[in-house]
Amino acid sequence: MDVRGRDTVPHRIGVVEDHQVTITGLRQILAGEPTITIAATAASVPELLALTTDLTLVILDLRLPDGSAPAANIEQLREAGIETLIFTSGDEPFLVRAAARTGVLGVVRKSERDEVVAAAVRDAAAGRPVPTADWAVAIDSDPDFPAVNLSPRQRQVLSLYASGEPAARVARLTGLTEDTVNVYLSRIRQKYSEAGRPSRTKTELFKRALEDGWLPIPRRRR
């Protein structure tokens, strides 16, 4: 299903958070979102997955009472086919950087306005990345974040394709054949894979293009 078509599909989401007041606040914030239901909450990822794996998205706190690492939690969720949105106080930047490296859909501060949090959850539930300043800063300040060297032509193809254009239209806009565009995309994916930054899907390519500055960070809708 096209990502845009997911906006009207009901989404069951989970929350991994050990503070009940935060969970209550999220329920209030999302009460006006007709397509989103908080289906399960838990204080750890294993506890949540024991309750259900029938989830579109998990809202994940970075500091949990079981002492688990963000990367391990996100990988467990990914193995269950569930995307992750980080919801954090942001007072431990190294945890934010660790999460940013794992390919989460976004990083949102708990101090953000209710409408910003609701929009972030809505976008993430629909499979769209949630680019925020915290996410960008976490990546930019990480010396271990592996850069990928793309040629100008590869950057052009990536920017067009990742922004939503189908391969056939990218071919028309660049004067290439569609087969050549697909060859470029295959090589781009290979380069990101070799750098340890998976880009199997169009959503992942969109995230890579944002991370590396080939696409502008979208302005948040007010």
C-alpha cells in the first residue's frame, strides 16, 4: 500500500514507557486521532511483545527500568515487523544518537506541544519518517555515522525518487531510461548497505536522503 493511503487505515500502536503519567498524557493527546488506537503498553519491549505483535508502531522511551539498550529494543521490534518512534526527554544525547543510528522513524521530545506529538505519531503510524531537529542533530553530532559517497547523478536520482517520484517519472525528469534509473537505485542501495545503513524500501531511502542532506527537512504542519 502507498504510504499516503495509510492515513485512513486504522493503526494499533504500542507504548513502551515506565511512567504512567506519560502514557496517560499520550492517550489524551491521541484521543482526537480517529485512526490511531493505543492497543498495548508495557515497561519493556519483551513485555509488550508478549502482549501482542499486532502493532503498526511502537512509541519507545530510551531509558527503561530493565536497563536495555535502545538499539537492542529497536531491533527486537523490527524483527517483529514493527516500526519505532522515539519519545524522549532528550537529556541523554548519547541515547538519542544510538537510536538515530538504528533507522527509527523519528525522535520526538516529550516537551513538544501536543499537536506536534500527535502529528509525529500520525505520520509514523502511516510509515512516514518524522524528521525533527533532535533527529538531525543526533546524526550530525555522531562521529561514527558512516557517510556514503554518491555521485552528483546518483544524488539527483535519489532526491527525486526518495521525494516520492516513481522510477518512470525520474527517468523522464533526468533524461535517463527507466532501466538506467533502476540500476542507479540498485547501486545507491548497495552503497548504503555497505555502510551499514539499510535502504531496502522507499521509506528507508527517504530517511537516508534526509540524513545526508539530499532532501530538505520538511516543515512541521501547524
